[in-house]
Amino acid sequence: MKKLLAILIIISFLLFPYGDILAALNTYSIDLESTSSQYVYANDSTDLSPTAAITLEAWSKREDATSIMMIVGKMDSATQRTYYLYTGATVIGYEISQDGATTDRQYGSATWTADTNWHHIAFTFNCSTQTPIIYLDGTPLSTSSTGNATAIFDSTSAFVIGFDVVDNNYYFDGKIDEVRVWSDVRTQTEIQDNDQLQLNGNEANLVGYWMLNNNAEDKGETTDPAGSIADDLTLVNTPVYSTDVPFVGAGAGGAIIVPDVIWW
């Protein structure tokens, strides 16, 4: 069976040499160096400021276990804050702003012990109930909460991976992969079932998705695979790609995707 599958894949490449290729495997992550002030960002998009509910997801691997490091955030001034998600030596923290400032906001954290391994970190927030949940490797943590946010502010800020623009600090030092933004509250089952899959890019309520694969792969660098959600990312100070990844798995549904042909 394996030989037949290999033959079919080779034939498909020969028959469709100019087909549109979407990598079916997670083969690269982005490697950010704090000493070089490296980060990546997407320009402001209304889709990236869902107003009623949100889920943020990313795989990350710190190169040290002591510093505060921003994973993702959408804020660039004291009055244009939307949200952020960060990790410290002992906590994973979040903020949701309702007014774009710190007057009407909700923030908190969950306890963890940082290390230099890959971890999947997710954060969900429901504005109707003001309920925050931080997940570590698919497990919900006891998450503290201060303040109330009944809506998420639609700021003009860029969506930034690996850097706190407001404080001009907290660069991420390490690797980040599979960054996702959803406009709904993902359940624990949904998070667990998909954290080791590359998505198709057209899933319901998925408003931002970056695979962070090597730029030699078509649609695999910093664009979303469907080409219809969010904006492409810009790389600042030349971060590189690493073959160190948290998982190597098939795309959503288990498909092996090759040029213009899908073999199940």
C-alpha cells in the first residue's frame, strides 16, 4: 500500500508540475532571537479583532525559562489595545481591553513552570460571561481574572507575534509555530483534536492562521493557506526558519495534499 501511495504521489507531480502546492506536513517553525529584536506582524484587520469571543493558539518553545516573552498581541499604544498573550517564568498571562486602554479591561494569568520544551498554549474568552481560560498542552489551567470586559476593542493595531509593541520589550526568544486566531470560544475537545494538525484554512470562525513554514514552500511561509483570512505577515530583523517543530502531522482530515490532487 505504501509503495502504491508513493507511486501515485510521484505520478501526480509529473502530471501536474505547475499545480498549487499546500504542504501537508508541519515542517518548519519561525526562530526568533531576542538579542536581534526579531518579530513578525500582520497589518490591522477587522477580522483580527472579534468583538464577542476569541481564541488564541500557538505552539512555542522558549530558549530560556526565566524571561517574560510575548507570544501574540494586538496593541500599539495606550489607546489602541485589543489583547495579548504572554509567558513568564511562572505564569501565562493575558489581557482583553474593552475601551482600547487600561480603564475597561480584563486581565489575569495561570500558574506554570517555564522550561525550554515545546508547549501548545491556548487562550479563550467569552465576552458575555467574562470567562477566561488558559490551556497548556490541551489542559485547562486555573485562570485568574481582574476587571470586566464585555466586548473586545477593535483597535487599529497590527497583530504582532513575539514582541510587546506598547512596552517596546518582551521579545520572544525561541521558536513559534501554528499561530491561530478564532472568533469563537474553542472547546477543550476542539483544541486537543486540532493542536497537532495543520488546518485547511477555511474552518468556521478561523480569522487568522499562520503555519510559519519555510518560505521555499508555496503558501507555506507566512500567508494563510486559504488566502482569504487576515493579512500576510512581515518579518522584522530577518528571523529564520527552523526544522525544529512541535509535531509532524497531516493536514486537517488526514489528507496528503499534492499539486491539484488529494489522495486520502
